[in-house]
Amino acid sequence: MFESVEEVQHRFRAARYIASRRISTVVFLAARMGRPVLIEGPAGVGKTELAKTLSDVTSRGLIRLQCYEGLDEGKALYEWKYAKQLLYTQLLRERIGELIADAPSLPEAVSRIAGQDDAFFSYRFLSPRPLLQAIRADDPVVLLVDEIDKAEPEFEAFLLEVLSDFQVSIPELGTVKAKHVPLVVLTSNNARELSDGLKRRCLHLFIDFPNPTDELEIIRLKVPEIPEKLAHAVVAAVQKIRGLELRKPPSVSESIDWARSLVILNARELDPTLVESTLTMLVKYEKDIERVKGALDKVLAETK
Amino acid sequence: MEERILEFIGDLRRAELRISTSEALDALSASAEVGLTDRETFKSTLAATLVKESRDLETFDRIFNLYFLDLEALGEGLKKALGPEDPKVQDQLDQVLDQENMDLDELTELLMRGQGSEMEMAIRGGAQGAGLERLMYFLQVGYFSRRISDQFDWSAIERDIEKIMQALEAKGLDPGQLARIRNYLELRLEAFRRMIRQHVQRELERRAYRAGEQLTREVLSDKPLFALTPDEVAQMKSVVAKLARRIKDALALRQRQEQKGRIDSRKTIRKSLQYGGIPMEVYLKRRHREKPRLITVCDVSDSVRNASRFMLQLVWSLQECFSRVRSYVFVSEIAEVTQGFNNFPVERAIEWALKGAPVDYHCRSDFGYAFSRFANTELDSLDKKTTILMLGDARNNYNDPQAWALRLIRERVKGIIWLNPEGQWGWGIGDSVMPLYAPACDIVRECRTIGQLGEVVDNLVHSWWRRGR
Ligand SMILES: Nc1ncnc2c1ncn2[C@@H]1O[C@H](COP(=O)(O)OP(=O)(O)OP(=O)(O)O)[C@@H](O)[C@H]1O
Ligand SMILES: [Mg+2]
């Protein structure tokens, strides 16, 4: 899939994702070793985007399982279409009647009906959910399990089983084994600790806020119309603001948004009034806004 | 290389990173995939396979830099020692060595042709023979370098060099060429000696680091909290963080073991549809144990400030073990500091609680007044799910102890646990009113060291809430 770490880096870049050496190395290893990657990091640093880009550059379909509290196997793996099964039995009532009409005894009638199980427990009546979709896919895919920390620990245990051998058994249909091992990316915002088992199974990637050089590249890439000087100023300011110990420091997506709106406002450089009036694009909490306002001098010190 | 990675893993484990065997094997096979050419890639590879908690990354970085410091640096050093590359000289050497089937010492072979990493392996072998594991002090570097040196048969090497020179002379090289080659060989010998010394030095750094960590943990854990220097207080933060983590891990394990519980009716009914509504298969739901509510009340007067600091850090790091934590500090006036934790990162929140809350930090402790104020204003917000964790030395400066207030508070909550940073022998002596407060408390514990603090909180998280169930 990739010949080298450098190749990962180049191809991601071509797909408009700036991958640090660390990110590229882990992606390379995941592809080589067929291991899932568990990505942790603050909100908006490109965790989800990485999975999307991976599907892009490998031309693999992206199957996404968004986790939430209460997510269970039914929603993640498959569910029987009960309504449809019921409807069919109703519609076929007479045929079933015929089938057992001349049955000499009750047990005989039962076993005749049982003989028809296959008709009702077949893929026709099954809705595959993301995990089963990923396993049954005819072509290799990228499976994104987004925000796994939101799901409950039991679900995590179940997921670990699936990720260990990429096969599931559906009692009525038998075992389904993946034709191709999917590239799996899990993301977590660290809402709770994940289990040791899952962590052991995965390669671990912690994505932090990008360094100034990378962030500048990202801004240039995502807001190509931005004047060079303004781009530098934006990055310098954002990096300063992250150093202020805010409750929620600005993420990459927020600095992109900010850069965009500055461009719309036709700004060429940053000044205190402009920053104050656009600050809500960048920081969201009232207290944080106050803090940044109080430290504007410092924030803008090196942006000229 | 594998051996070095495994040794490195040993160092990580000693620094309390938990690394399973399967992860160690992953690290080996992953680094085989990427090779060693790029240090950053190599480092990322080890991090991805060995470090599964982002908070351990810092430790990893430090140890990595200490351990793999030399991979490139050594190679570079060797090149520098050898002066500008002289491929011609090496070629001539290789030729003689190949042609004249000379019976050379293994080490000479290595010196003549070896790469940095092979030489290093030889040095490691020598170090074992020299008992390098006994290295402890900076002053021993020279001694051990010599001892490792002594493991090698230098006279054999010298004889070999003479042999080589003779062979070269016999081939008709002119004196100028011969001198250049001799010079080159001596430089290689010198570089090897330097590598020995560097190896010993690095080993010393590693040991110092390891010992430092160990010392911080062991000595500081048993040192009376009031006696900590500011430096030690800073170091202690990481000790407390690790403690919090151990408690959390143990709790998570227990919760996992206790998972089976109530029937999951939704799932069971859904499944039963397949059997005409008869619940043939029963599904169990994880028992949702209600998490305890906690209120910490800390004396923050000078005498016990360190203890309060670590208790706050510990409790606040264990947030997810409680459904709600509220915190108060007092000297005489009492104030809630919970909001600080909601607004700032832990570090700053603690600094604020210890210095910036609306209480007079420099007046004389008055437990009685603080408790009566607390009873007046907070009584209605208390309930039977709440446990109060109190920290203070109960040295009341001969003020009115107002023990009734504490008893009143006790009636409204699940329990009161009192941690006293003063040694038990002092309780009740002088202005200590501990014996007057003790009857209102469910548990009273001495808590002079971080080790004791850890024990109490650990107990608290694990067993206190199970009692009376
Ligand atoms: N390295 C990067 N290269 C290019 N774009 C990036 C990079 N990092 C972040 N972005 C941009 O930031 C935006 C937010 O990224 P994404 O949604 O992947 O964040 P996330 O880490 O998944 O956040 P959350 O935890 O909130 O889900 C993306 O739309 C992407 O455009
Ligand atoms: Mg996301």
C-alpha cells in the first residue's frame, strides 16, 4: 500500500492533509502490520480527517461507525428486520397452513416449520450495520470507529473481539469472515479511559496541536486565498493563545475558520480591534474570551 | 538491535510504564519494518507500539533521548575521529585483508572493518565482563573504562597491526602511503577507546536517571509532608499523579469484574421475539453502581499546606471515580474552591485554592469557626450520598472547638473521614482538639506522608462505599 514513510507523507499532502513524521510513521506501520490505529488528541486536530484522507489516498471506501452512549451490537453489527419477517409470515400464512395441514402430530408440524427457518433467517432479512458492512465488503475498506470513548465499556470489549479476528458469527447464518482485513482507525477524545486490551491491540497515535510550521501549511492549504503575511500572523497568534491555559484552546478547525473570516473581512494584518471582534470564531467560553482579551498585547506581540 | 530495544523497554518498565510482552514484540517487528535510518521515525515507531497513554509520552521522550542518544551521535563521533574519509586507504586495507589469508584476532577484524553498532556490541560484551553494573559514581568512569579496555587483548591487536603493515610493505607501498595507513589504523583504535568511554558515561547517566526516579518515589513517599522543599514539592506532583493512576487502574479492574448484574430487559425481550415472546435467552446489564459524592474540606494554613495540596491533586485527578466533587478550603474563614477546578487546569486550580481563594491565609487556624460557618451555609446542600474528606491538624489555637457543628454536619452526610497530617502521638496535646472531633468522624487517620495519603484515598475509593450496602 505504501512503500515508505515518506510516501505516506507525500500522498497525504497531495490529498490536502499535512501529516507529521509521527503521523506518517504510524499510518505506514498500520498498513504494513494490519493493525488498528487508536488516535487520541484534543478536539479538532484532524483525527477524523486522517481516516477520511486515508480512505482517499488508498482509494478504499470509508465505513464509519459513530459511537455514542448506548450503542450496542445491534446498531453496530446487524439487526434482523423483525417487521419484515413478521409481515412475510403474515402474508405467507396460508402457505404455512398448507405446509402443516396434513401433519400427523404436533411435533411433526413443528419440525416442518423449523425446516423453513432458512427462508426467514437469510441475508434478505438482515440489515448489516457498519461493522458487518466492513467485514462483508467485497473490496478492501477503511473502517472509522469514531469517538469510541463515548460508547460503553462492554461495547469496547465486543469491538475488541471483532478487531482481533475480523470474523463474526451470526447464529442463524454461520460465521462471516472478512475477505480483506480493513484498515481500522479509532478515535477518542479521552472522555474515559479505554480498556487495556483495546490499547494493546492498537497502535497508538497521539495528535497534539500542530507546530507552527505545520499549522502554517494547513492554513495555506485550506485557505489558499489568504495573504502570506496574514497567514503568518494568524498562526503566531493562535499558537500564543494556546499557551494561555484556556479551558478550551482553539483547535485547528477553529484557526481555519478564523483565517477564513479574516479573509472575508479583507484583513491584511492583525490588530487588537479586529482580533477582539472576531475572537468568538476562535475561543468559545466566556471566561476564555476574557482571558485572551486581557492578554492581547502578548498575543499580538510577534505577529507584525 | 533487538537486544537494545528490549533493554530500553526494561528502562521504560522501571519508570512504571506498563508494557506487555505482546507490545514488546510489536515494537520489535515494527522497528524491523522502518529500520533505523531515521531517528524520528524510529522514535515514533517505538512510541506507537509501547506507549498507550498520552501522559506517558513525556517519560518516554526523556528515556528515549537518554538511551538512544548515541545511535547517530556515535557514528558521527567516529567519523570525526577518523578525519576526512579516506576511501583509498580503506580500499588498500580491505585488499590486503582479503588477499593475504592473515590469521587475525577477532577484534582486529572488527576494528578494521566494523560498523559503529557492531563495535558497540563488542563493547557491551566487554562491559559485562568488567562488571559495569557496579558503576555508581561519576568518579568511576575512568576506572570502568579501563576495566572494559582490559577485557580486550590489545597486544594481539598491535601484533596484528604490525603484521598488516609488513604485508603492505611487502606489496611495495611507498613510505608515505604506509605512514597514512598506520595513522588511519591508530585513529580507529583511538575511536574505539573513545566509544568505550562514551558507553560508560551514558550508562552512568541512565543509572542516575533511574536512581533519581526511584529515589523520588521511595524517599519522598515516606518523607513527612511538611518537610518537603519546594523542589521536592514539584517532583512530588508526578508521584501523586502516578498514585492516582494506580488507584484508578485498580478500580477499573474491579468494576470490570463486577459487571454482571441486572437483566437487560430491552435486549431480552427483543431476543425473545424470535421465540414467540418467550425469553429463552436472558441478557444481563452491567450494574450501574452509583458513584460516590465527595466533599473535601482542607485546612490550608502554613503548617499543613503541602498535605492539602497533594490531597486536592489526588482527589481532583480521581474525578471520574466520583459523581461529584466539591472542595472547600479554610483557615478560619471557609470558602468553596470547586469553581477554580472547573475553570482552570489542575495545577493552576490548586495554586489558586492555596493562595487565591477568598480566605485570609495568614490568620490563625480556627476549626470551630470554620465548621460553624460551614454548618450554617451548606447544611441544606448535604445529603446521605455524600462523604466528607477532611484534612487538618486540628490545632485550634485554643479557640472554641464547636464540636457540635461537626456533629450536625455528620448527621446530614454518609460519613466523615478525617486525615491528620500530624503524627498520632501529638493528638490532644497542647492546642490539638483531635480527640474532641474524632467521635463525629467515621474514620480518623494519620496522614504524614504521601504513602499514607495514598493508602487512605485508595481505601476510600475501593471499600468505603461498599460498606453499609
Ligand atoms: N493536519 C491537517 N491537515 C489538514 N487539515 C487539517 C489537519 N488537522 C486538522 N485539519 C482540519 O481541521 C478540521 C477538523 O478536523 P477533524 O474533524 O478531523 O478533527 P477531530 O480531531 O476529529 O475533532 P473531534 O475530536 O472534534 O472529532 C478538518 O476539517 C480539517 O480540515
Ligand atoms: Mg472527529
